[in-house]
Amino acid sequence: MRKTVAVQILLFILLSSLPSPAFPEQEALFYKKRDNDEVQCELCPHRCMLSDGQRGFCRVRLNRNGVLYSLVFGQPCSVNVGPIEKAPFYHFLPGSKRLCVATAGCNMRCTYCQNWEISQTSPEDIRSYDLPPEKLVEKAKSFGVPTICFTYSEPIIFYEYMYATSKLALSEGLKTTMVSNGFINQEPMKKLLPYMSAVKIDLKSFSESFYQDVCAGRLENVLETLRLLKKEGKHFEIVVLVIPTLNDSSMEILKMCQWIHENLGDDVPLHFTRFVPAYKLTSLPMTPVQTLEKAHSLAKGCGLNYVYIGNVPGHMFNSTYCPSCKKRIVHRSGYEIKELHIKKGKCAFCGYDIPGVWE
Amino acid sequence: MSYRAVFCLSAKGGSASGGLFIFPFLLYNKIMNKKLNWSLLIIGFSGMVAQIILLRELLIVYLGNELSLGIILGNWLICEAAGAFLAGQLMKKITRKHEAFIYLQLLFSAVFPFSVISIRLFKSVLHMNPGEILGPGTVFLSSLALIILPSFIHGFLFTLSCKMKEKKDEPASSIGNVYVLETLGNITAALLLTYLLIPRFHSVDIAFITSLIISFSCLFLVFPESIANQRPALFAVRLFFFLLFLSILLLRGSETLHRFSIEKQWEGQKILSYENSVYGNIVSAQMEEQVIVYSNAHPAFISPFPDIESCEEIIHIPLLFHPDPQDAMIISGGLGGFLRELLHYPKMNIDYTELDPAIIKTAFQIDKRKRLDPLHSELNSERIHYHLVDGRLFLNETSSLYDAVFIRVSLPAELQTNRLFTKEFFLKAKSRMKKNGLLVLTLPGSLNYLTDPMKSLNGTIRSTLRSVFSSVVVIPGETNIFVSSDNALDINLSRLQNRLEERNISHQILTPFHLSLKLDPIYQEWFNSEMKKVPEKINRDLHPVSVFQSQSYLNSFFYPGRKNIFSWFKNISFVKILSLFFLPLALLPFAILPQRIYSRGVISAAVFSTGLASMFFNMAIMLLFQIFYGYIYSWISLFIAFFMAGISLGGAVSTRKITDMKNPQRAISFIQYCMLLMLLALPAAAYAFNASVLPSFAHLLFRYILLAFSLVFGFLQGYEFPLASKIYTLTRREMEKTAGFLYACDLMGGFIGGILSTIFLIPLFGLFQSCSAIFALKSAVVILLLFAQKNR
């Protein structure tokens, strides 16, 4: 299995040794210089070893004369406004809007990617905007949104851009969030977290082979990131896209929930979302709602307090219930907040502390 | 002929109509009195059955579109051509030809069912994701491994058959005879597959039935008179195979293998039903409480809990632009949620058209087993009227008028589906609409980023709609919703929100808030700015540019490595294409070579180009028929039948005359002239018909004219092959090498013609210019032939 990923990465790096078109380049923050103008990227666990002129597995990091550059700094290809619930963030400023930002590239190769148009491509193959951090923060302010959300493709691969923007946004009174696969090394994540208001991690499965075969990633590194988020006390939510026949076994879900309970505590919001056929997995059906409900009950059985079912409009577990008084404290319908009974981070009915960012 | 399977598949199934075959059969009564000829006919029959069945199975596994079909067919034809060619080279070394003939057939009979099972199991065996579309490299290698044996053996058998039929005085006539017999076998296969085998049996059964027929032929038809003299081992092997296949069928071993293999193929799901129709494969499966119906391995609908967001958005948002919708029509894709949404309107009457009856049949089977909404309410509503017919044909013939017409075909990716996205169709739909009527269709979209293929496709359909309707609104999303009307459509959010509330329909997601998100001016502005520089092309019946754009879109994520090919085609001018088709003229300088060498090259070019032109011609005829009359399966079958009957007739006449023919070169040139004439006649007839310059009775006649065209072109192709063999053997006496090589040329021409016509040529340049390109190709061959004659 590990070999498959290694071969994929190697092939990609070999094939990417072609001359790159000119891009505004920003030196990468995490890499090591090696002999003969080689560099090793230290941003994500792939740790790509790159000769002069080669790009990383993510397609957006280039070694030029022994210096590693990010090719997408200030060059987002997607910028738009949407509801925060769409991320989904259910414990973060409910009902608010976010400015979504993404660049080309990704450090995984998920065969069901919903944003394949940008994640599975190189920056030179798509149109991008010239939006350095200052302009992006200005744009967010002009839209009147409280949050900039780095999302769609994989924010880790445009780390330098995200880092600089987050730092600036925080100083301008904005919040920042990232929607990520969590496949990042510890050091860069630690450096970023002080400037990040909340993080959403896609836990793609609880099987190492799934990560390697379907996503070209590794589970253990993602779990390390989750542990780090817990340790640093940052608000984070976990999303599990339940894909029929691939990661939907009760045993796997049970193990995952037990791990979350033991390592991250009971209060981390966990979303089981329904798979919709996409990209290369168009012939698998949507997830049966019963499978999601089973997953929900397994998670609740493990003692997790905030478990959601997503992508099933109108489902009762799309809403938030107080673990103490069991009353519905956030009533959601699609992306709409119909009722909100949380005041200053507490249940409006019984005063129980509800984890999250509410103001 | 293998590429005829391409033709049958492109027409979505097998072929043929009964009485047609009596004539060629009678004509060949003399030939049929020999048992060997029956055996050759069975080889043609089994080859065609294997091709169609294996290709259908592979398309299910590869979740295929036209692009993967191209790779699979390419592999099949290359292997078959290699078999035929290699047989020619090895023939002298095969001392016991009769035994080889039997053993190869028996090997084919064993390999065919094995291949069907292997296709179904290989993903599971190799631990591949069941629902994942594989990359081109994997499709190429795996399909090659899965079909190499049957295709190679079948190609080998063609050349070996020619050798078995060889007459010392006239080697070319034996090739002609085998060619004709094989074609008759093909027709029989297409006929039986269409009307008997596919509707009644699954692929494993069909494979074993075919194997039984082959083993029967080996036991009783091939040289039975020499049974007494032959080695006991050979007889025992023949008997063993016959009894093996017979017992597998009688003891329902094939059923067990079928159940086992489909359960592996759809691992993790409980198979409820498995139907094969001429249009494809329909499977219903269960996961938890959810029932999924797959059409050619793609989920067609699920129940309960469909994709509620899509159902509500695609049905209700467009209807907000209408003050009081009461009559609607949905073309395909309505079951499992969309129809139920329409039923929320108390006065709504719905006409629903679905081409494949197997989908509706399966839906009723599911409903009988368990009541699952929304399916149950859709199948049992008196306000929904089901029409098992082509949507375009229905719209042509109905006198009803509609407030809304929904096209639920997701992509104009084939010539057939593209007919629902053309200017001509939109005009027809408009004529069936009431005042304030709406036409609603969807295309792939994205709120994050629109790729170039997405932009081209969306841009073309938008400008095509604008050329017909005075108002077109696009609601961007993961699926872009196009709403068109002659009434002014205005995105007035508060008015639409009021209407939504007034209608008081219970929605899961579509609230005034959700509507405000969907119709946010930011998205509208973004979409319009993204589409600003997209060229405004019009998708026409006879110039179906959106087929190319859809294929380019599919290619962008299935096979991104091939994007350069699409870019190249997209940007190439017609003049360049035309010059490409004159490429055979590159052989002209070789006219200075010895005549026999030059002549061989020219004859190969003639056979290759005829294979290509013939495939193009047939595709063009089918396109024309479908445009003017709709997709009527029996007629499509009739075209294939006429074409094949033409081939066998032409081959028969040619084979008869060939022995006494003094100047075959002149005859083959004459055939080329006739083909050129046909290539002029077809667009002329299409133009006259399309422009309505003919009296109305001519419209009724047009379909018969098209049938005649099919027959004549088939005749010309059939006539050419024995002639070409004759000329080739004049310069190279080895009949078997001639047969193998020319057969390979014919196959490759057909294959390239199929891919080129349906994906690139007709979509990019339209019917008329495409005809000119093929005309150029054939003209080049005529020039080469003229030089060949001059040098004699």
C-alpha cells in the first residue's frame, strides 16, 4: 500500500520536472536545503525531495536553484461568499457568512473530490486572481463577512498565503477558519494555529489502506493533527464523509468514535455526511440514510455529545441538542438557522456550556 | 467484421429485422449445402456475439462513456487484426490445419465464458474500488488482458477459414466466400441478440449457449465424415467440450456463475434484479433500506431519500417563474424524486417519457416488493402518464401543450442525447409550450471554479437557448439550472420568495432563505463574468458541437492526460482537417516503385478508407434518422440490418464475378466513384429535407431513402473486399497473408472511423463539412488508384 503512494509521488515528481511558467513566487516557510540544489519540503508528511526545477506532489511548490517557492501566494482561483454551515461549521458563528478562498493544488488525490476542478490541477492550468493578503482582507471587509475561510482545495498547500492572510485578518478584527484534510506536519500547524479561529478536519476514514489507496495520504498523520488541535485548545470540528462500501463499516466507524472519545474528548462536533457521487466515484450511490443514522448512534454510544448528520436536508440530527437538557438549541434547515438558543456560549434553557465560537 | 459491433453498440444494441435475411440466405443456398460453410457462419456468429457481450460487460465495469469505449474497441480490433495478420504469417507452419481449426474454435468456446466472468471479477480480485472510474492506462491494460484471447483467436480463425476454403485457381474468391459467410453470421448474431438472447438471457448464459453452438459445430459440422479416421483424442476433446457446455446449461451452472459474479461485481450490495435491454443493463440493488437502480452501472435513481436538494431546486425554482404551472413534461431521469416534486402541485398533470422500458419495469418490480416513497407515489399517481418512447419523438407527435418541459438528461455527450440540446429541438419544444411556458435543463457547473470545458459547454447551450427564447436565466450551482421562456424572466427575489410561500408546498430545503442563497446576485455576476469571453456557438442537429464539448468535459476529469488532444481538435481549422484527409496522397511518390509494391499500398489504403468511410456514413445516417424521426429502436435495427445485408450481397456478387473479371483495378475504382457519389448524395438529401424544400410526401419517403443509402453503401463495401483481395493476390500469391492483412486494414479503418465521426468530426465540423472530409479521403484514394492503373 505504502508503495502505491510512494510510486505515485515519485512518478508525479519525475513528470513535473518540466519548465514551469513564470509565477509570482514566495519563498516557502518550511523546507530544508540538501546537497546539489536539492530541497526537501517540510510542510506536509509527503516530505517531497525535489531537485532543481521540480515541483512537489501538491503541484504548487517549486524548487528553483535550491530555493523552494510557493507558486500560489496571493493567487486564489476561487473566491466567493457562502454560509458557514456549508463548510460545515456548526459550532462557529451560526448563520454567518464566510469569504471562501482557494488556490489550485492539493496534497491528496481523493477519487471522490468535490472540488476536483481546482484541487487536481496545476496553477498554470487555471485562471487565478491577483489577491495578495491585504487585498483579500479588504475584500472580506467589503463583503461585510466576519470570517475568511480557506477551503475547497487544500489550504495546507497554500500555507504561506493562508498564514500571512490570517495574521493580517486577525489584526483587522476578522476571524479565519480552514477546512483541511489535516495532512500537515506538526511544526507548521503549530505556527499557524494562533492565527486560526477554528479548524475543520476531513477525517476521510479510519483505515490506513483507505487513506493510501483512495486518497494518497496517511491516516496516522491526520490523527496527529487532531491530537495537536486538542492540545492547543483550538476549536475544531470533524467531518466524516461516509462512502458506501468504502468506509461505511460499523466496525470502522465504532473504532473511529472510540478513538475520538479517548483522544479528543466528548465535545468535539462530529459530522457524518452523506456521500454524493462526484469526480471519479460517480457510480457509487448516495449513502443510505440508515447507515448515517447507525454511525450517529455508534458515536452517541461512545459518549460523543455533538454528532450530526449532514447532506440530508430536514433530518433531525442536522440540529444541535443540549447534552444536558436534551432540548434543541440550534434548529437547522439546510443552511438556514431557524432557531438559536445559545447565549454567551451556554444553552439558553439550562445554561450548559456549549463548546464553540459563538460571538 | 468486428467493427460492425462498434456500429451495433453505437446504436445502443444489436440489430436486424427478419425477412431481410431471406434473400442473402437464398442466394447462398448453394454455399450452405456444405457443412463447413455452416461452421464458418457459426464463427461469424460467435465472433459477433462475443464482441457485443464482452463490450457490454466491459462498459458496465468501466462505467463507460464514449472515450473508454474507444479504448476497449481499439484493443479488440487491434487484437483481432493481430490474430488475422499473424495467422497469415504462420499459416505455412501449421501442418494440421483441420485440427487447428477445431482446437481454436474449442479454445474460443472455453475462453468466451471465462472472459465474461473475469470481466465481472477483476476489480474485486485486484482490490479496486468498485465505483471508481479507472484511468486510461488501467482501462487499456486491463481490457487488453481481458479480451486478448477471444479477439485474437477470432481474428486468427478468419484467416484460417480463408485457407480452409481456398481454391487453387482463384484464391481471392475463398476470401470473398468467408467474408460473406462471416457477415451472414454477424447478421444472424445481431438478430438473435436483439430479439432473443439479450432480452431473455444474461451474459453468462449467452456465452455458454454460444459455446455450446460452437462445440456442436466442432462435433457434428466440421469434417464429421472423417471422425472415423481421426485420432481418438481429438474426438474425445470435441465430445468433452460439447457435453461440458450442455451440462453447464442444463444443470444451471451458468446461473450459479452469473449470481456469483454479479454479487462480486456489486460487492456490498444485495442484488434485487438484473435486466438486460437492448439499450443497456439495468440493475437494482439494496443497501440498508435504500434501493438503487443502476442504468449501465450509473445510479439512475434511489428511493427512499433521493438527493432532495437537487430535486427541490431543479423542479421548484424554475416553476417559480411561472404564475400557475399545470401541465409539465419530463424527458427521462424523473423517477425517484423529481416526479414526486411535481405532484406537490395539486393541478399538475405530467407526461413522462423514458426510452428504456427496463427502467420502468424495474421500478414497478421494486414497488411490488416494498412500498418506498417517493417511488411509490410516482408509480401510482394518476396524474403521471408514462410514455416509453424517445422524448423528442413524443414531443414531435403530441398535441399537448405544456407550462414546463424538463430535460433530465444530464449531458449532451452522445449524438443521441445531444438531440435534446439543439436549436431545432428547442424550437420544437417551444412550439409545444403554452404562453409563459418554460424549458428547463441542467448542465454541470461549479460555484468554485468553471473549467474551460464547462464554460464552453454551458456557453454553447446558453447561446443556443438564447437563439430560440427571448429570455434565458441561469442559476449557477454544482448543477447549473437553465430556465428559458419567451416570457420575460426576471430574478426578482422578493417576488419569487412570495410566490414560494404562497404555494405553501412543504419543502425540506427550499425556503425563502435558501432561495436567497441560490439566487444571490454575487453568483449571477460571477457566472456572467466567467462566461464573458466564451465564444457563442450554436448547437445544431447537423452540427452537434456540444457532443465534442461534453466529451472534452468528461475527458477533463476521467482522462486529463488527453486534454491536449481535445485542445488540438478544438482549435484546428477545417482546412487543416481537410488536408489531413488528403494524407493518403503521401503514397503517390511511391508510384515510382515496382507496380506490385505500389499496388499493395494503394489497395490497403482503399480498404482502410472504405472501413472508415463506411462507419462514418452509417453514423451519419443514424444521426439523420434520429434527428428527423426520433430514436426508434426497430428502425435503428433496420438500418444496421440493411447495411449488413448490403455487405453480404455485395460480397456475394463480387465473389461470383471475380473469377472471370479481367480488370479488377477498374472495378475497384468504379466502387470508389460510387462511394464518392454517395458521399455527395447523403448531405444533399439531408439539406433538401432539412430545409423543407421538398413536398411533404417526400418527408415520408426520406426514411426509405436513408435505408436505401445504407443498403447501397454496404453493397459497395461488400463488393470491394473480394476485389481488393483479388488485386492483392495478383501481386502476392499467398492468400492467407492477403486475407489477414486486408482484414486488419478493414478493422482499423472502421475503428478509427467510429471514434473520429462521433466525437470529433461531426460534432466539430457538422455533417456537411464532415462529408467533405471523407469525400477528400476517398478522392485521394481514387487518385492513387488512377496512378496504379496508369502504371500497369
